[in-house]
Amino acid sequence: MPTILVTNDDGISSPGIKVLSKTLKSIGDVYVVAPETEQSAVAHALTLHRPLRSERTGSNTYYVNGTPTDCVIIGVNKILPHRPDIIVSGINNGANMGDDISYSGTVAAAIEGTLLGVPSMAVSLVRNDRKDRGHRKSASRFKAAADFAKELTLKVLDKGLPDNTLLNVNVPNSPQINGVKITKQGKLYYDGSIQELHDPRGNEYYWIGGGVPQWEPGVNTDHEAIKGGYISVTPVHLDLTNHEAIKYLEENWNI
């Protein structure tokens, strides 16, 4: 059986990782190595200035007092008995689409796996905050995402992935899923995402988050697929070079 490393950024106690690991156990030997506490929006942070410790909490289940990136590095190099065949990060409690993938710890874990040469994917459940408020802890709503992650894991194990490429998967939180689309990353910004507030003593402080996402129109994007009730699968490449800009700079900057 293949060896599967499961991690996330919501922490070892999140319902998403529990449903995911349980589902994947039917197709492989699953190891869970996840952050001790929630690490949302830490991106690809690596802990360099304090000790990291791991703790076993169950059969093949460990937490690390660090980031998702830390978990992958320690899991692959120290905890697992041998190199995993695939890394699956998730299931994230909320979308990771568009520019948000730059901040996502869930996606960062898959990036680190790809850097280490292990086929990797990030899986997220798109949440409607208003509709889902009050039952965010329910594990049952992660089932569709876990089932698709299992299906996609089998495909990756069989067919592989292109070099330096991971999969970023977003699943609509809906009883009706219309299918699957291979998509590109959308573009968004947040309106009013920085709040300027005052503490009880009148001192000013700032709170980042809570803004309204504004999506730019785009064809075949992750956001468009989710809006249409489709699962979005976006191949993400690690080469951040703008290859078209190389020619532009050579021709126009006289460097």
C-alpha cells in the first residue's frame, strides 16, 4: 500500500483532517503530522529561531508545535519510516482560491512537499460564512471533499504530476456538485480588510481580515468553477519567473 502523509494548517484537532485521514486509510498507510494549533495564513513560514517538538497522539498521528511547512519537513525527514508516496494537505475549513493561495498554510504544505520531490495536493472546502455559521465543527460536511481527495490521490499515484507542480483543490460546500473543472488561479482583492479600532484606553490598533472579497472577471478560474457548483482543480507551478517579462526587460531596459 502507498504511504500517505496528511497535514493541514487548521491544526491536529480540526474536523477536516480527521475526515480526510480516515477516508484515505482505505487506500494507503496514512500518517498524520499536523500543527499543534491553528496556523491559518502563515503561508510558507519556516521556524528557525526556537526548538520544534513533536508529540504522538495516536496510531501514526503526531502534532508539531510549528507551521505546516515545519510539519512536512519533520514528517518526511524524521517521523515517517520512509519517504511518502504522496502528501495531502487539508481539508481546509474555507476556500483557498485566487490570491489567497499566497497566504495559505494549507497550500504551503503542498508546496513544501513538492520542493521535497513528493507529489502533493492541497484540499479545501469552500465555506459560505453566513449559511455555515453555527455548525462549522460538523465533520459530515467534509465528506464530499474527502471522497474527492481519495479519488484524486489514486489518480496522482497512478499517473503522477508534472515536475514542480502541485494541485490546489477547492470543493463547494453543497449537496449538489456539478462536476470537476481544471482551472486557473483567479484574481481578487479584499474591500475594507484592514480595520482601524481603539482599545478601552483609547489606543489605536489595527485588525487585518474580515473584508469583502471582490473577484475580477475571469474565464475558467477557480472562483468561476466554484460559483457554478464545480470542484476546482488548479495546477500550481513552483517557478515564479515571469518568462515573458525576461524578453521585455532585455529589449527595453538595456541591461
